[in-house]
Amino acid sequence: MRSLSASSPRVTQVELSGLLGKPQSFVSKVERGERRPEVIEFCQVAEALGLKPAEILQEFLHLDLGWSS
């Protein structure tokens, strides 16, 4: 989630949790990598940050992550 928020206006964990209707601890755990969001949660976070989930995934798929076989 850190990379998502880097491309959008600064939003605190408390503000984002309010937009999502989830506890601040949810945002904190996702940000620290202690919890992986489900697909629907990923979409909700992206939209709360003013981003389009499909565009984020498209950008991710075009990254060279060194995963080639």
C-alpha cells in the first residue's frame, strides 16, 4: 500500500481507515505487510486513494520483477 499512497495525495492511516470504514490497525497491518488485502479490499483502497485498480494492476504487470522463467 505504501507504493499506492506514494502516487496519490498524502493520506494518513486514520483518514484512509475512515474512508474504508475499517480500523486504523487494518491499514497499518497492510502497509507493514503483516496482512495481505483481499481483491475487493485492494479495489476499495485504490478507489479511496482516487486511483483505478485496473490501472494499478496493469502497471504492476508491466514491471520487470525478474520473475522470468
